[in-house]
Amino acid sequence: MGGAQSSATNPHGEDLFLAQLLSTDQVDWTLVRQCLQDNPEQALLYAHGVEPSMLILAINRWAPADVVEMIMDCDDEAADHLSANGESILHVACSNSEATRVLLARHPGKVSVKDQVGQLPLHVATNEVTAQLLINLFPQGLVERSRKRGWLPLHHALSREQIEPDLLRILGNQDLCPREANIVLCRDKHGKTPLRMLVERLERSFVDELWHVLQEWIMRLPRSGPHLHAHIELSCCKTKLLMEKALEHFANEIFERDCMGRTPLHIAAINGQCDADAFEVLIRANPKAPRMTDNEGRLPIDLAAESPTAQPHCLALLMKGEPRAVNTRDLMNGYYPFLTSALSPQQNATNTYFLLRARPEVLSYYHTP
């Protein structure tokens, strides 16, 4: 049956097989339809050892929806065929939204079938149309993890060379998620979140559309202070360019304080992730910030001295912005910055030495609060 010739012919009048038609550089879908109508058994060649199956081959060539339906009509088991990599037919179709639509209409249960590495079709979806079709039937897929890296579909979308902003919007939409966990803050096996992956992408190559996606994600996250504070706290302003973009976007928030009375500079001092250029941009935007205290009377340098993640360049710029801060007592504990650093539960010896070297005379001061 698999060797039967189709009555479909090329311009020279020669008979053609379905496999030949689907393997040409420019597939003539009219001839494919004629071949399937005249010899539907051509769709069954998979059963006789021909790889890949006709359905997989057609989907990979971006077959129109009606051709996909015709092949499935000719072969009742076509939807159960696996690719050479052990992927289901729905995994294969995820780059072809029309084929995905046809397959889901006939076999909706396949939306939750995983491949050999624990990936759902949603993990390999490459466009927002396909992703939306899959999410409509199986919203739990948004928080399903692959086995190898523990990646969500959103992690996978961010790992590709070409990133589709609209796909990120759908996969990162908390309103579609059936669970309470924030999708963009879910960590993989190595502790990396989709939010961090997107920021790293922006740090390497800034793209306006991806920046807007980042804003949308952060807007949806619960926060206790202004948006600028949230950007800095989430390490979204580590470079000069990203800090400038954040300040441009939230220019009116540079002088605002959060519920603890902390300015954006206080948050950057605690976070310790901004590079020297980004930190300098933040101080330049509000030159008075290095001498401003929070509700507990603490200066940014006090918080930086206590933070294990603070960098020496951070301390240097804070001292440059307010030279008196390094030999001013912390109003909360009565310590000088070097002593705050030395007595911190997660002591950073480099920072302690840096602060002490800046003002060695504080050793002669009376230190008891």
C-alpha cells in the first residue's frame, strides 16, 4: 500500500509521491491535496518505515490547516506519531499556529503531554498565538517545569536567541496563572528567575520593546514603595543605561520615600548590585541623598556597611557624596560605619577595612553607643 503511486503529476506528466511533494523546496500544496485525494494511503507511509511521518513532515513545511486535516483523516493514528527526538506531534506543531489549532480541536488532551525531558508543548511554543491556544486549554502549563533545568515555559522563551515580546507578555501574565506564585520570580534549579534573565538580556543589548515588557512585569508585582524603589530592589538597574532608563521613566520618584522612609539611594546601598556608573547616576539625580536618613535615622552608608552585598565602589561614592558620613554614628545602633560592617552578622571584611582605612582616626573615638 505504501508503494502505490499518486495520480498527481508534475509539469512533465510524471507521477509523484506525497513524500516527494513535501520534500521540495517550494511545496505545491495544490498537488499535495490532489495526491491525498487520489491516494490517501500515501499518508500511511510512516507505518512502513519512512521517517518522519507524513504529518510531521507536512507540519514542518508549514502545511495549511486543511492539509493537516486531510492527512489526519487519511491516517487515524497520525496524531500519535512521535518525532525522532521523542516529541509529540503537538510539540512539533508549536511553531505553526494553524496546525496547533487543528490538533487541539481534535486531540485537546495532548496539551498536557510531556516529552522525554519533561517539556510541555507550551515550553517550546515560539509565538503568542500558539501559546494562547495552549494556555486556554491548560493554564497549569505556565508553572510546569522541565526536568533538566527546572525551567518554566517563560524561562525557555527567554533563553532563545530571538525573543518575542508578545510571547513574554503572555507567559509572564500573572492573571492567567492558576497558582499564587509570581511567575517572573520563580527560580530554576540554579536559582535564576525569568525577571533576572530578562534584565541580563537588556544589560547585554538594550531593546525598547523588552524594556516595556519588564515594566509591565514589575507593575504587577506586589511592592511596598514607589516603582523606582522596586526596580532597584529587584536589581533591574545594575548598569548605567538601565539606571538612566529607570530614572527617565520614573523621574518624579527620585525624591520619594518608601514606607520605611528610605530613598532610592538607601535601597541601592542595601542591594549592592549597581555598578559604579549606575550608582553615580543615582547620586547625581539627587545629590542630597547621601546625607538623608530613613525613619530609623540611618544614612545610606550605614545600610551599605551592614549589607554583605555592598561593593567598595558603593561606599566610595557615598563618602564622596557626604564625606562626614563615614565618621558619623548610626542613630539606630550608635556605631560608626566601619564598626557596623565589622559587627554585621554577614561581615564583609573588605568593606570593613575600606571604611576603616578611609577614616582611621575613628579608632581613637569612644565607640560604646
